[in-house]
Amino acid sequence: MSQPLAPGATIGIVGGGQLGRMLAMAAARLGYHAAILEPDPDCPAAQVAKVHIDAAYDSAKAVEKLARISDVVTYEFENVPVTVARSLSDLVPLYPPADALDAAQDRLSEKIFLNAAGIPTAPFLSVDGDEELARGLVEFGGNGVLKTRRLGYDGKGQRVFRGAGPEDTRGVVAAMGGVPLILEGLVPFAREISIIAARGADGALAAYDPAENVHRAGILFQSRVPARISDATAEAAREEAFAILSALDYVGVIGVEFFVLGDGSLLVNEIAPRVHNSGHWTEAACVVSQFEQHIRAVAGLPLGDTSRHFDCVMENLIGTDQDRAPALLAERDLMLHLYGKAEARPGRKMGHFTRLFPLGELAG
Ligand code: AMP
């Protein structure tokens, strides 16, 4: 793309969840229209978009329509079928590139890609049967996390082993659905952090400050910024994120999750080729949010300033937590975001809020 998209252009978004909603809102603020492809008639993104194509992601007709009405297409979740991404990119510019989806969709190829790019991860082994699992656990000293290679999110499709012997592995692979699995060494991390970084169409790189993340029941509960890490660890996270972006010839925003070990060194847990839950704080604490940054990148505009003007804590509102909205709105220095989901099912992300503090107040 040689020229930036002009106002009035349409940005197609595959996926209609809250990330698509916030991308559509950021696009609108820059004068663009959003077209959403999502097979849910009342999805969060379609509520704020100009066009909603209510069809399956792999409907050839729908994909062709999305390409026809869009000047550029992006996506808000990493499980967009790679075949769909490739057919879209034959018709219209697609960012981030389909190769990024390919690398991120399978935990095994993700780790192979990362290690080849010189980026350390937990040790890992491919597992297809109980005996292989038992051998792997012996190799990892009885401790490990068994995960489905594909379609896992928010801790779903995972099983943790501590001090396990061969008897603990019987029937496990079948119980996990008989699908291809990966066994990772159990990382004794001190903290979990993530970094939201971006690469522009011109190759420019930018990153926000790393966030320190706390998970509950496998779901992100809280992100606080600044993370309690050294400047050297923060710089290493930034450099690794930039290396990943360059290796993928990426355009757009990426989320990279890390384990921080006791000595401050890093292992990448996973990459998300999209805007990320642990970057929601940027809409309250920075002038340019991760959502606007992504829209800028895919529209061929200059990347925005990632400076942080507050310390902050972002928390997700899960299930009936959204009933706290009126009380939260009575607080000062708090930004609330609800996603317009009709049904507050347990474990469902309904919204989030970010509490702001003066710069330096959460340091140390
Ligand atoms: P994931 O779905 O891979 O992001 O995993 C969800 C959460 O499980 C992570 O945020 C960690 O808290 C934990 N976890 C995942 N993999 C490992 C590992 N190899 N070692 C220790 N904890 C892990």
C-alpha cells in the first residue's frame, strides 16, 4: 500500500467479538467504516459497524463479499482459517499477513517458529499418545503442561502435571479429545508479562510498556502497568517482540506473552497476531490505544506515540461482574468499557475497566 487509506474507506474485520468492536470504534474515529464478518446476529462488533456480513468465516460467498466492499481486511481472533486468510489476501490487502496466523494457530509450529527466530520458549514435545506423554514427563522431571496444539484459549484444553508418574498418563490423550497435543515443561515463573507491539506498513516499530498479568482459572484477571520488572527485562521483551514482527514481515498490532523467571530472563509463552486483552489499558493511559495503533498500521498511516501518561490497573469483568458497572462508574479516574453482550454466562468476558494512578505511583 503506497498511500494511506483515505477517510471514508472501509476496513473489513473477520470476527465480531469485543476486539472487533473496539477496532471498529477506533476505525470510526479516524473516519473509516468497518465491515464485520461474523456468524452471530447480535455480535459486539456489528453493533458499532456500518456493515455486518452474518455468515460463517469460511463461506466463500461471504469472504468474497467482504473483500469486495473492503479496502483492506484484518482480523480480531487468531483462529481465522488460514485457507480463508489466504483467499482473502488474493483479493484484497490482508494485515497481519496469513503467515502470522499460520505461525500462531498451532502451539507446536509457534514454538518451532519462535526458537528458529532465536527466541527462547519452555521446552516442548509433540504428544500423540499416552506412552509419548509418559516419556515426555520423565524428560521434564514429572512436571509439565499438556495442551491441545490448536484452538486452546483462556486455559481451555490444558492439563497440568506435577510429580507425575506413568500411571498418571493412562487415558489422558483420549480424555483430551484424541487431538494433537504438546507437552511443555512447567515453567517456575516469577511473573507473567505481555507486550503489545506494532509494525507499520513502512516497517516502523513501536511498543507499549510491558504489562504484568494475573490469570484466574486460566482467564486474564488483571493487567498492571508498570510491570514489576527491571528495565533490562522490559527492553529484552521489546526486542523479542520486534524480532517476531520483523520475522513475520508483519503489519499491525501483536500481543506477546512471556514468563519472567526469577533471574529476570524471559520465555515466550505465546503470540497473538491481533490486539490483545492485556493491552486494553492503552485506551485509558495512552493517547493512541492499541486499537487505533492497529487501524493506523493496516490503513498505512504512521504509527502513533506509545507513551504512557498514567500508571494503571485493568481488570476484566467476567460473567455477572458487569453488575458492578454503576458502582465502578461512581469512581474517579476509572474508564469502563462494556461489550454489549446480551447474556452474562460464567467465564464470559463482558467488559473491562482501567483504574488510573499518577505516573510512578505503582512503581516497585
Ligand atoms: P496459555 O493458554 O498457554 O496462555 O496458558 C494459560 C496460563 O497457564 C498461562 O498464562 C500460565 O499462567 C499457565 N501456563 C501455561 N503454560 C505454562 C507452562 N509451560 N508452565 C507454567 N505455567 C503455564
